[in-house]
Amino acid sequence: MKFAEETSTVNKLNLFDRMAEHEQVLFCNDPSTGLRAIIAIHNTTLGPALGGCRMQPYESVDEALEDALRLSKGMSYKCAAADVDFGGGKAVIIGNPKTDKSPELFRAFGQFVDSLGGRFYTGTDMGTTMDDFIHALKETNCIVGVPEAYGGGGDSSIPTAEGVLYGIKATNKVLFGKDDLGGVSYAVQGLGKVGFKVAKALLEAGANLYVTDINEESIRAIEKLESSTPGTVKIVASEDIYSQEADVFVPCAFGGVINDNTINQFKVKAIAGSANNQLLHESHGKKLQEKGILYAPDYIINSGGLIQVADELYGVNHERVLAKTKHIYDAILEVYKLAEADGVCTMESANRMCEKRMASRSKRNGFYTPTVKPKWAIRK
Ligand code: NAD
């Protein structure tokens, strides 16, 4: 077996050192279905761990473990910032999503999730779909983000876009003293599920947009929309979006978009968009600060989808989710205020805010044990 030799070289001390910040790591092995997965639980101070399940043909166990550890830690911060009473976790399945999936594999995965007795809730991520988790749902209740027909909240890009708009409002409040969306110019990158909804709301508010997408259909759709709104749209080439003379850059396409190359081109006053992992390296947060560009930390401004899946356990209620999404406005304002007070970049102040939330609760909650069932977990 390809991985057997490799795991034997990871001595126990090394493994424990690597997971020093984590509470628990579960290696899931089911030869009959071919399941090889890792579930990492980073911190359950604020509640049971929550995080999606990725499926990827990782080159090694090492790489898969690294991803699970890194992403689960990120989820602790994201949950703390969104105030959803969940901690951070993540699962990775080692395999090719195009060729290695089967209903049995996801049922086996569901059994491992269930074995954690409520310490870990999961759902879709890169390489997995809601349909995969319908199989896992037969083995465990600890699945969120399921289709509406199965009691889920449905399309998470709706609350994600709503959250981005709240983040932009908070940003405008700091930039211009008022949180109106209109009368401001934006450079929107990506008109997909989230970006299109954000662009539409900005146009309806009377904003001036520079937009780009590699998908011609999305471009035609936004051009068509322009005529029925008070806003304006200018289409620009993919590579030109970074240098537009706009007030706010709204990245809604892919990660790593804030890097040395783009920072040199930016003329905007702020960056506020949905893309995950926008900073190519942590140091780019500081570089933005030095250039005087206000940055809405990605894991806070794009947490509307997380708020929806976390809320699903109360029973589906779109109004309640949208009401909770408003919290993003306050969180972004708090991060900006803290950054100014501490003289640090906004990513650093966001991390500090989350660490403080986790530390302040740890005396009361600490390690989450499944015997303490969340009152709001209504699914039996
Ligand atoms: P999507 O795939 O629907 O949209 C991405 C859009 O970006 C597509 O229209 C694509 O054509 C466009 N694009 C890709 N490369 C481009 C390029 N070089 N230049 C211009 N446009 C380009 O994805 P989405 O669900 O809208 O998510 C957008 C971003 O937000 C992603 O980074 C995603 O991880 C993040 N995010 C999404 C959600 C959600 O609920 N959907 C939640 C949190 C974070």
C-alpha cells in the first residue's frame, strides 16, 4: 500500500507535536469501501466542532493531515467570529472525487462521524456534494448543509452574499462616515453564485461597478441587469480588475488574490469580498495596512453560509438566518476598531478578537463532551 510505509515513518512524538494545538484527530480506515479519511477537531470550547469534508487525491497522508489540521483551526476562528456556538473541525477524505466515490464510502464516513457522538458536525466542501452526504445522513445526524428536501437550508450563497453586503456597509461606514451601498464605486471580481448577487444589490443601490468574469454568460446577464437599475456597469478584462480607480475591491472568485503583484496595482481604499483565503501570505495583511487599504477579513465577511448551516439544527428559517447575518456588520466594525486601537492589521485584530472569545468562554465550557447535548440540536 502506498501510504503504509509513509505512516510508519511518522513517529508518535512528531504526530503529537504536529497536533499540539488540536484536541483530537481521528484516522478513519474502512478497507471494504476504500475509505481513508482524517477528522481533525481543533477546539470545542464554544461548542461541538463544525467543518466541511473535503475529498482530494492527496499525494500523501502527511499532506492530508496538514490540510485537516490547518483547515480545522481556521474553522475555530470562523465559528468564534460568527458567534455560532460551534468549535472548529474539518474532515478530509483521501481519494479522487471523480472516480473513488460510492454511497458505501460515504455511509462508512457517516459511521465514523457518528462514532464521535456529537463532537463533530460536517457537510460539503471541495470535492464533495450534498448528494454524497445524503448517504452519510443514513448513519449520523451530525450532517449539516443538506438539501432542502432533507431538512436543510438550501443555497448557502444567499446568506453569504447578504453577509458580504453587510461587510461592505461596515467598510463604507469607516471610509465615508455612512453605510450606504450606493454612490460608491466597486471593482467586482467574479460574478458567480455570490458575486452576481452582491453586484446586483450594489447596482440596485445605485453604485458604479467595474466587473470581470471569465464566463461570458455572467457578463451578458449583468449588462442586461444594468438598464433596470440606477447603477452603472463597466466590463473590464480579468487582469485589469486590480488597477481600477474604484473605492472598494470586491473579490468573489478565488483565493490568493491579495499578493505582491496585486497590492502594487490596487488604487482602492478597501477590500471586502467573499473569496476564501484572500491573502496569499499572512504578511500581505500588513502590506495592505502599510498601503492604507482597509481589509475586511475574509473569514468574517464570508461567514453567512456558515451561519446558515449552523442554524439548520434549529430547523430551517431563512428570516432568522438573514437576521443573524446582520451580525457580520458589527463584527467587521469591531475588527476595524480593534486594529486601529492596537495598531495592527485587520487580519491580526480579527484573530485576536476570536482568540479572546475562545479564551473567555473556556473557563465555563472547555472540552465539548457529547453527553452535554446542545439544547438546539433538535434532530433526533
Ligand atoms: P462560483 O464558482 O459560483 O463563482 C466564481 C466566479 O468567479 C465564476 O463566475 C467564475 O467564472 C469566476 N472566475 C473564475 N476565475 C476568474 C478570473 N480569473 N477572473 C474573473 N472571474 C473569474 O463560486 P461562489 O460560490 O460564488 O464563491 C466565490 C468565492 O467565495 C469562492 O472563493 C468561494 O470559496 C467563496 N465563498 C463562497 C461561499 C458560498 O456560500 N458560495 C461561502 C464562503 C466563501
